[in-house]
Amino acid sequence: MEISVKVLKETREILVEHLEEPYDLKIFQDVDKAVQYLREMIERALDSGNMCEIQCTEEGKSCIVKTWYIRIPPERLLNILRFAYQTQCEDVKKLLNDYLSVTGLSKSNIRVITPTLSALRLSVGSKLTEQALTIGKYLTENAIEKAMDILFDLALSNCMLREILDEIYSTDTNTFQEAVKKVLERKGNLRKDELTYTTELIKMMYRYSSKCRCYIVKNLLRSYLYDKRRIYVNVIPQECLLDIVELLIQYVRENKPYMLQVILDPARSRVDRIELVRKDTTLLIYDKQSEAYIQVVPKVMITRDVLYASILRQELEKLRRELQQKCRQGKITYMLLVLILVNDMYTKAKLYLEHILKDEQVSSRIIDLP
């Protein structure tokens, strides 16, 4: 068992890090509470040989860092990681002393930079992690999207940040700052600098990380469908379109199977016999009995006009002609799937399904969601 205890004199905070898996960081402002926490950890380890763990799961992942601490601007955090890669420095103390000397910033910044690195799992103990240096490498190469994807994966391991992301899609919250503020208030940890910098960090990840955008949008739609929550979606990232289509088809199959059945070829396919198959960037509906395939062609239409029928018709005509030609030439049929998002104060979603058969017949249906 390896534990690191840091005392931040200026803020009168005591940081207790458990450096082995599962990583944990606790921050105390009361000496007695810090000592009691250390005593409990040691006694628990002596009794069972195991450290206390927290499980906070979402989509099969676990958060393991239980305290959120970010008190520097995200841009400065990225500059530090870029500097670390360029100087090939893994030692946190040396890195920060060198960085602050070069930039002319006060050495007192070390007291807030160090726990921020730990909370994001960019450092463990006195060393930067491999992921931190990789982020620095991508930043040096101007590959900010790759850097932000790694940072987002690390951020999801922090229970506080995961709760903030969950807040975004599980309530009527309309802004990132509102979500951050709600969670920090619940934790009794509302500091103006952390509110500002955490909000900036989430905005940065959302802007540059496709993983972050997909995480939020998929969960927004999932909460809309299954929990009937009010949401607002103004973009569907191309990177996760097939994941969203799978979610939509599965929802219709589970909750409105009769609507899906009427557009399948009843002589060949039944809802209870189909399964979804992914092949690279293609999504197929496979009928296990007839061994027939239907290729799903997904589209998204986002509008503020509730009278969207004429726009939809124009979009479909060209696609339909192309797919009918392919039907005549191949052994597969096609299903057009258009997710229609009508945005006012909140998003109202509809799903247009159209099955194009080999004899050029068309079976279609608009389904209200949820």
C-alpha cells in the first residue's frame, strides 16, 4: 500500500493520495478528519489486505478518482503537458519548476497544479503518466482532437466529472455551467475558480473530442427515449451516427414493434427474428430465418419548422432513386432511416423509416419518439 500525503500551507488543505489501483485523492481542511481517514485506511488494509473501492459505472466503465480538483485554466494545463513532452520530463516537481521559470509565473502555482494533475490522472505520485506525455505529443503535432480524446478518457475515470456529464443529459440543464454548478453545489465544493475552470474544460473537450460529443449526445437521446426527459440536441456527430441508429432501432423494436413490422417484408422478415449487424461503417438488419439482409441508410434532419414534410420529401426523392437502382442490381434491400429533430425550446424527435423492396415497392412510416 502506497500513500502520499501533501500539505498545502497557503490553502490549509491536506491531500491524501492512494497511489495504487484503485487510485484515489481526498482533500481535507480539518487535520482530525485527515488523520481519522488515514487511520481507517490503515486498519482496513490490516484487516483485509484490500483498500476500500468505489464503483460508479456507466456504459461498462468505472470511475475511480473520487475527488475533483481543477484550479488552473485548461489552456495552461495543456501547455504544461506540451512542455513536458518537448522537454521529455516525467518528474512532476522538476517539470513544474522548469515550466514556471520559463513562463515567468509564480512558483506558488505548484500548490494548485499538482493536485489538478492528480485529479485528472495525468500524474500518479511524483511522475507524469504515459497518457499525459502522449497528450503532450499530440498537442506538439497540432493533433488536438487526438489529445482531447485521451484527456476525455482520463476525465471519465473521475467520479465528479462523470457526474457532471451525467447531469448534462439527465436533467433539463441547458448549459454546461449549470450542470457543473449543480454538481459542485451538491458536493459542497462550489468555488468560483473550480466552477469556471471545470466548465472551460468540458467545453474544450466537447469542442475537440468526438468521444466527448458522442458520449453526451448518445446519453441525451437515451434519456429522452427511455426516461422521457426533455432534451435539446442541435447536432448529431457523424462519428457516432451508427451507434445512435442502433439505439433508435432497438428502442422501436422493444417498444413499438408493430410499427417496425409493417415496413419489413412480412413474407420474409419478422421483428422477433432480426438482429443488427455492424460491418465497418455499414449497419445491416439480418433476418435469421430467411438469411436476408437489409442495409440501413441513415440520415439526420434538424429543423425548427414543424411543417417539415416538404423538406423531407425533397431529401428522400434523390436517395430513393439511387437505392431503387441498387436494389435491381443486387441481392440486398435498403431501409432509409431519417432521424428528424424538431427544435423549439426543447427537441421533439421523430423517426422516418422507409423499406425499398426489389420490386421497387416502398413501405414507409413516421414514428413519434418516444
